[in-house]
Amino acid sequence: MNRLAVELPGLQLKNPIMPASGCFGFGKEYGNLYDLSMLGAIMIKATTLDKRFGNPTPRVAETASGMLNAIGLQNPGLQGVMENELPWLEQYDVPIIANVAGTETADYVEVAKTISMAPNVKALELNISCPNVKCGGITFGTNPQQAHDLTAAVKEVSEVPVYVKLSPNVTDIKEIAKAVEAGGADGITMINTLVGMRLDQKTGRPVIANITGGLSGPAVKPVAIKMVYEVSQVVQIPIIGMGGVSETADVIDFLSAGASAVAVGTANFVDPFICPKIIEELPSKLDELGVNQISELVGRSHRL
Amino acid sequence: MIIQDRMRVTGQREIAKNIFEMKLTGKLVGEINSPGQFVHIRVSDSFEPLLRRPISIASIDHQANEMTIIYRAEGRGTQLLSMKKEGDEVDVLGPLGNGFPVGETSPGETAVLIGGGIGVPPLYELSKQLTAKGVTCIHVLGYQTADVSFYEEEFIRLGETYIATVDGTKGSAGFVTDVMEKIGDGFTTYYSCGPMPMLNAVQTAYTGKRGFLSFEQRMGCGIGACFACVCETTDKTDKEYIKVCSDGPVFPAGVVSI
């Protein structure tokens, strides 16, 4: 019996580790470095109906134990992803979670309907939390009613389970979580980045051309842990946790907080081999904790 | 192939004000295939600073399994790197990107190599490889001031070398383009690395000539996954954008919209 195996709606995971959307492209670059079939799943870069160039540069800025980014959902568009990216990924034995983004309900629905028919797409991740685009994205993720309605609309057309990616840039993330659950979401992924800014020391002007960017990396982990801890106690659907996961110990923390699986984001930029390294280390970590099956750790923090 | 290697520092010295020359040994050296490729260095084993630092390769010694990098200790990351001592180990990812095409200039032909500031280092290995195959290299090196200039002697050993400093404290006063006017156009190809405005000026001055430019952009992953370092192309028919890290950093002149 595989001690690391995790079963989630639509997803039979060999292990609970997957690269987070936006930090792994469509896998090609990392496919040159290691066998992608080792991964639990892959969350591919957000796909929009039409291709997008994204924001002007500079798009990234380093911060204390973190980084800001404002890429702006650059991607080849639905057609490009369906014709080139997803077929290329079929050579690997790994479920794909397709991140779906848009500016209005109609294009979310269109992308979701088509992309969910791809043979290797086993789940959708509805992106209602990107802080770096002017319309859509986060506007759906900060209003419970809108989040609910969009989830319901996408659920209606999707061939595979739908996970909704939540934004931490809200007053009460539990309200949004409950709303998407009521809208029919099969799971939640959280958290997206926290909106932030960095200023140039000499000129005083924002470093990032988009002015603001999304903060990620080890700096955001405590915020993510707190939010997973809270949300996992008010919804019945599973959570894929993320936010600053950089080493094996962080995975244990997210599971303990209430996540059923864990995504690794920014750490892929720091160490492109981080996902296989964590997967390799997990069994001995379980031994250390005296745990047989990894899912036994899920929600440990609630059992006070 | 891109590998992650814990390379050992075999030398580190300050060769000009805040400019460091560092020598590293490890199996990664065997993977380097062209001048102008770069490495992505993790300067700390902690998460502070978080991201790697992209640094160009100045010289390769396959026999000694050693490479030389030259960098400016400007921010916190490169300052930490400058404190590494002989015997220390450094986490290096590379080699990354596509370097200068040495094959574009034939033996007996002349190439002009134009570098600006911390863009000068990759031209050194390029010149070594070009001159080794019988290409005559003319070097035009621009620096802000004399105290941040470096490798003049090394370049002179390989061929005709002109230095320009903005304040005139070394060589001729002014920019590399002022020197370029003097050397005329009796050459086959040009290769250049430096800040964007310099690359633009070089490209404009040498319109019609075959040239190759190495770009610098703020990077995240260094391998083409994060889309931080994209630039638009001038001719959008083939590709609308390029990624400096993995499609470049070297591109034929005219390809990238400056």
C-alpha cells in the first residue's frame, strides 16, 4: 500500500505533492530536468479563452523571504493549450489540474467546458483570485455571491470536478469558501498570492510595472496555514493547500492545518528539483512522526 | 543539460571597485557548450534572499573543470556571494540559455565585440574561442569610470582593444558608440552585451551588419517557466515574445524589440 497515496474528487494522487499553477508553466521546462510522472499532479498555468501577453516588465521583485509577481496570466489561449500543451503532457502518467481564468462568466464557462474534455485533465482549478489582471480574476473571488454564481455556472458545464482557488485578499475567507461550496465546488485550493508592493530605494517608485504584485514564498506561509486551518473547519470539501511551501516540513504543516494535498509554488524557482526532493523525503518524515498513511495527518491541528 | 551542482569555490578576488572574479569547479563545467551562457546561483542555503542570481560565465577551462564568473556586488545577494571563500560550496544551476554563435564568423574574418560594464565578462570567453579558431577580434569595452573597469590586459592579449569611460578617466571619454565610429565597418560580424540603451545604440549604428546581442532582464526561475523575463519581438509573425532566459539571452540583432 502506497503510504503517500491520496484520493480526492477526480484525482488519484500517487502522493500529495503538485506544482502550483503559474510556477511550472505547462511542464516542459521541468520535464527536461526530471520525470514528471513522479508528481502527484500538475496544476498548469492559467488558461484564458484568448491568448494573453500579460503585463509589462519588470514583472517580479524579490522581497524578504518572498517575491512579488505580476505576470498577468500570460498564456497561449485555450486553443494553444488544447492543441499543444495538454497533448505534450499526455506522455506522462500524471493527472492535470487545469487552471481556468477569465474576465467574465461566459469565457470562464467556455474555457472550462472545452478544457475539461481533454483526456488528461482530471480536475479544474477555477481562478477567481489572480490579483494581477484588471477585469475578472480577483473580482469574482472577493464577493461571495459572485464566487457562488461563477462556481455554479462552471460546474454545470465541466466534465470533471471543479476546485476553486481562493484569494487571501478578503475580510473573511470562510465566507467565500462556504459560498463556493454551496455553488457546487468539489474542492478548494488556497491560497493565491497576497497583494503587495515594493518601492525602488532611489526613485521611490514601484519596482513592478503593474505597480502591485502578488506576494508568495516562505513569507506568506503563516497566513496560508491560518486560512487553511479556518476554512477546513467550515467546509466539507477537501482543500489543496499552498502558500510558501518550500520544504518537507511545510507539507506536514499544511496537512496538519487541514489540507488533503499540497501545492508547491515559488520554491520551484528557487530549486527546480524541489518537488521530487520533497516526495523522496516524505516517507522518512512519516516514520519520524510515527504515521503510517499520510492522510492520517490531515487536520491534526483541529484535534485539540 | 541543465544540472544543479554544488560547486566548490577555487578563487575569489575583487578585480575592480565592487567587481568580483570568482572561480568555481564542479561537473557543471562539462555541460557548458557556448560562450554567453549563464548560471543561476543560490547565494544562501536559507530562504533569505530567496531567489537565485543569474550571472554570466566569463571563462571556461574544461581541462581544469573550472569556470570563472565576474559580477558586481551591488545588492544583498551578490554581496553575500562576494563573501564566499575558497573551499566554500555554492548551489549552482546551469548552464542556462543559449550563448553567442561562434560559428557565425569564419577563420580569417574580423569580429567586433562590444561590451558595457558588467556585460563585458561573457565577451571574454567568446573572444578566446573566436581567436582560437582564427578570427580577428576587435574589442570595444565601455565602463562608467576607470575604477570599475576590468580585464583590459586580458582582452589586449586576444586582440585590438579600445576602452571608453563615461567620465574619461580611462581610454577615450564617452560611450562605446563613439569608439565604434573610429574603427569603421571593415568587419563581418559583431557581438554585444551590455545595458539595453547600449544594445540599442550598437544595433542602430551597425544597421545592415550581422550582429548578436545578449540581453539582461530581471529573472525568476531562469529556465523559462515563470514568464518574468519576456520581451516582445519586433517581427511578430513567428513569435510574439521571447523569454530572455531560455530563448536567449543571445539573439540575432533586430529580433527583440528594444
